[in-house]
Amino acid sequence: SKINYNICIGNLSQSRNKFLKVEAKQLRKQLNNNGAAKIIAYFDHDFGEDKRWDSGISVLRENYQYLLRKVLEEKWLGLIIKPKKPKLIRKSLGDVNKLLDQALATGRCHIIENYGNFSAKNFENPPAQNAMASDISIQELMISGTAGVEATLAGTPTLMIDRYGFKNSQFYKLGVGKVVFNNWDNLWKNLEEHWNKEPIDGFGDWSPILDDIDPFRDENASARLTKFLYWLTEGFKKGLSKTENLENAVGLYSSEWGEDKVFQYN
């Protein structure tokens, strides 16, 4: 790589959280009014049909079956679903669509199905918005964990399902049975205990690794990015060379936000 620096500005998606709170509050009220006392936000992984490349679409359907049946069994439960690709979710679910429609009919289940003109994804209703309307978030698959990151940075306790033994992940540092779960039955058992019996210490708590994810957590990442770009623009206006300009902007950023926020590659 020819990159000289990596500048830590914080999580950009968090910058928009302040604009999501009104809709999140409305969504929570909607589910509460239909009897949901506790609400889960769920983020899937969008599995493909070819098992040569991943675990296959059957896993996606099993995950949805489990949660949708819980909605139908537990009259106090609300569920907000944010599919990775809303455009394809109905096709992916197959026969599980019957369960989804039954859950939606309760008024305690909500699914994001709208998507963009040029994408199968939805960027209008980010994971943080769904997390803000919920008591706890669950992300399926933790190879990347971006939805879970957005959820936890929104202040919502977040759990991770790992059915594939991805034990190199730093999420395992947070504790199996507290943040990481290897099957739905164990997750549900601990979730019920945490909610209905005695709270489990550290349940859904990412605080031990949050500084690695975003040391700022102040919703001002976009402002830091803009300011860094401003310094670069001003440097070029002054006639600085590319190298001089970069060194100058990095120096200004380090002075304002700390040398530990700048990573140099030699």
C-alpha cells in the first residue's frame, strides 16, 4: 500500500444518530401499543443459496423461524427486523414468509422492506435506528459485525450469534453467554433470565472493546472528517506540495485530537 497514514475520526454512522431518535421513538411506541413490553432488533446476514461459498440459505430461514415463532408464542415480545438486503428477503425466506406474515399481523413485529433504486439494501433506516427502538439487539454472524457496532454505539445492549465457531473474533473477549452465543436456545435462555429473573452482569455489554472500535463515541466523526479535509484544501490553496500538505494536516489533527489517533505506516 502507498497509504502513509490512517486517521482515526470515529464511527461516521454515529454522526447521524441524533437525527434518528424521533422515528425510533415512534416505532417503539407503535409496538408498545400492540402489547410489546420488550423489543428485540434483529440483523441478518443475507446468506446465499450455494453452500459451496457459505452455509446456505437454510441457516437464514432457521434463524427467522426461531425468532418469528417466539413472537407468536410470547405475547409480550416485539421484534424489529432489519434485513441486510430487503429487496431479496421475501424470496430468501420461502415458506417462512407465512410465519413472517403471522408475526406482522400481531402488530408486535416490524420489518424494513423498502430499498434503494440502485441497491437491494436499505440505507434510509440504518441499524442504529432499529436499535434505538429496542431493548436489545442481535446480530447474526460476526465476521464483520457492522450492524452490531452501530447498534451498540447507539447505546443498545447487543448480542452476537456465532454458529460457526469464529473464535478468533475479539467479540469472544466479551464472554460466551454474555455477548456471544453459539445457538439460539442458549441465547434465549439467558435473555429470559436477564429480563425476568436476575440481570446477568455484562449482558450485551461491549465496553471492554469500545475504545478499539471508536475511542471518541461523541457523534462528531463527520465534523472531524470535514475539518481534516478543510485543512487539506487550505494547504493546497497555499501552494503546499502533496507531501507537505499531508504532513501539515496530520500535525494539526494530532495537536487537536491526540497523537494516538494517527497511525503512520513506514
